[in-house]
Amino acid sequence: MRDQKERVETIESIMKNEFRHALAVNLITQEQHDNYLQELNELTSYIYERYKDSFTFRAEDWRKINNYYEKIVTLDFVRDYIKEGLEYSWLIEM
């Protein structure tokens, strides 16, 4: 099993790049970009703070992560290969 922190960092990086791409090709507005980024930052900050010494996730945190994932994959501007990569990074080891 991959390190949980590595998975979260990978997901964070992928989504920041996807939001930046969507903004660059005018699929989302600057305000939407900022809101998506803020939500991602809140989730990752929460996880980093809660698990700074141990990355054994609790069930409620898996639900929080999974809810975020489910929201992301419904967004039209997120490319299919990104969704597939997220599924691999996020859910395969849950």
C-alpha cells in the first residue's frame, strides 16, 4: 500500500493542475477556480494537520475524501483521464 501522505499529495497536485488548465482554456471562471482551489486546500490542510504524525485514516475521514472525489468526477471540465487517475490514486486502496 502506498503511503497515505503521498496519495494525498498526488491528488492535490493533480487537481491543482486540472483547475489551472480549466481556467487557462476558459472552462471555468477565476472565481470558480479560486473556490475549487479553496475547497481542495481546506480538505488537504485538514488531512495534513490531523495526520501529521500518523497517516492511518479514520472512517469519517475516508468519507470526507470520498465525498470530495465524488464531487470532482461529476464536474464537466475534469478530463476523463484525470478522473481515471484519481480513481486509481484515491479509491483503489480504500
